[in-house]
Amino acid sequence: MGMRCRVKHVGTVEDIEDRDDLTLVNSEEDILAIAESIGIRKKNMFVNEFGSCYVSVIDGDYGEVFCSQRNIPHLSDPLYKVDCRWVE
């Protein structure tokens, strides 16, 4: 029981560059806040691993969360989708 998070490689930053619903977040404080909000247990490890995230916001909550390792991502950088769900 509890929150289960999965990080999956889904392509490159270029794959989402045309998505108007995503916002780039690349400050350490904001990435830490995202990690806390979506249920990441090891928040500091998450911040050390990812330098930037692309997030969609739906009704004040984070919808989709994609992350890249660089603070200033390049189109060819690997992209990871972070999916956290409550499981019983």
C-alpha cells in the first residue's frame, strides 16, 4: 500500500517540444516541490538526477511530468516520464 512511482525512458526532449500544455521547470527548488507534490520519497535523489522537468497542470495538480537530466535540456537529451500512483 502507498504511493508507487515509476520513471520510464520515453524518448527525447524533441518528442514533446511542440506540446503547448507543458511548462519547463528547471530551478532546483521547483523540481523539489514537484517531487514532493507527486509523491517521490527520495526527493533529494530526484533533484540530483533531473535538472529540468516539463509539467502539465490540471486543476491545480500536476498531470504529466517529464524530466531530463540537464538544467538546460537539448532536443536530443533523453526524456523520462515520471508516473506516481496510489496503490493498495
